[in-house]
Amino acid sequence: MTRALRLLTYGLTSLVGLGAFLYPFWLPEVTQQSNGALAHANDSALMMTLLVGLCFIVLLLEVQQDAVGAKTIALLGVLAAINATLRFIETAIPGPGGFSPVFLLIVLGGYVFGGGFGFLLGALTLLVSALVTGGVGPWLPYQMVAAGWMGLTAPLCRPIATSLERIFFSRHGLSPTHHASSIELWTLAVFAAYWGLLYGAIMNLWFWPFAVGPAQMHWTPGASAWETVQRYLVFYVVTSLAWDLARATGNLLLVAVAGAALLRVLRRFQRRFTFVYMPTVAGGEKRAEAAWTSR
């Protein structure tokens, strides 16, 4: 039941985020300015309240399931704090373009501990770092959702990496090791680079319907779906692609350089947090044993 409630809450959170990004496209008219300054000026507080509330509901469900959940939440808090510190350093010493070091842990955390953990890590990282750096604004709930989706989808790399490893090792007559293989690492690196572009493409949508400019690259109420897509692609290539390429390149290099070491650390925590309660009978009396499991 608890697992079903968690999945329902994650799904509801994603639907709320998706609706918040897309609902302006169905409005008969919107107030537009040259810089999109009025984007979500009236509804960002509601969006923030819903998103933070749903995140805390998930946290409560995670803590209530067992001691492992409490330990995982403690690790989640530590990783979010580390990422908030990295965001503070990034604000003090800006990197090139859209590069940010915070996405490394979001991707690896979601990959090792699961999509729910990754979603919470992404959303809470952006929330805490915004409070630390003073970056609170109508854009914040949309950043939280986009970063949460990044961590939520990270486990999709598992079957891809497993399939590629199986093909490679069988072809060369080798056996996989317990450490992160280069195939797994580069799968994650490509995934992080892909999300470096996708994060920027998603984030543009929070203000794009409210901005005005050349007709061929800005949305107007009543435009067809295909015309909207075409205009957005032009807008993205002209205004955002170079910025997001810096983020994608940075994500790829960070995973390639630091990914293997961080995966070993995270998996060590995972093994210590994961155990199976095994009731056994010995000498006519019941005895309970906790057997540590590794994956």
C-alpha cells in the first residue's frame, strides 16, 4: 500500500508539473511582454506550494516504510546539501554557458537508488540551492520539476547499460566486474549530456508562451500544434542551443571523470542500507536474522 501511494504521489507530481508547463498553450489569450516578465506571475506560488507539499508527502511515506527508508532520507538530505553548496560556488564563480555541477549527483543518485530518490534529489536540490543563493522566483517550481524528471528517468540507463555490457562481454569472452564498467559509465555520461540539452529545452517553456518577438520564433494564441513546434525549434536553436551545449558538455565530462568513484561510494551506501529480514528456526526457537545483500 505504501509503495502504491508513493508511486501515485510521484505520478501526481509529474502531472502537476506537466500541466503547469503546458496549460498556457490552451488559453485563449495570454499577457505577453518582450522579456516574458509576466510569466506565471499569478500562479507560481500555487505551483510551488503544490510541488513542495507533494515532495514532503513522499518523504513521509518513505520514512514510514522502515528503517532503511529513514537512512535513505538522511542520505538524500546530505546529497541535497552538497549540491546546494556546489550551486552556491557556481553562483560565486559562474561557469561557461549553462554549465552547473549539481546535475552530476542527481543523475547518479537516481541511477543507483531509483527514480523516486532521483526525483526528490533533483527537486530538493533546486529548492535548497535557490534559498541559499537567493534565486527564488516564479521560475523555481519549474526548475524543481525539470531537475526532478532528470533524476526520475536516470534508472532507464540500467537496462541499456546491461544490454550493452552483455553484448560486449559475450563478444569478447569476458565477464563483468562488480565495479562500474566503462560501458555503464559512458551510458550515464551520454544520458547526462542528453539531459543537459533537454533541461534547457523544458525550462524555456515556463516563459516562452508569455514572450513576444519575431513571429517565426514566438508563440501566439491560436497557432496550431505543428506551427508551435516549428516556432519553438527556431527559438531554441537561436537563443538556447549554445548555452545548453555548455551544460551538456559539462555533464558528460563530469560523469566521465568522477562518475566511477561516485558510483562506488553510492553503491557502498546502498549495500549498507539494504537488508532482508529473514525469520529462521534454530533449536526449536524462532530466530530473526538480517542478511545484508549486495546488488
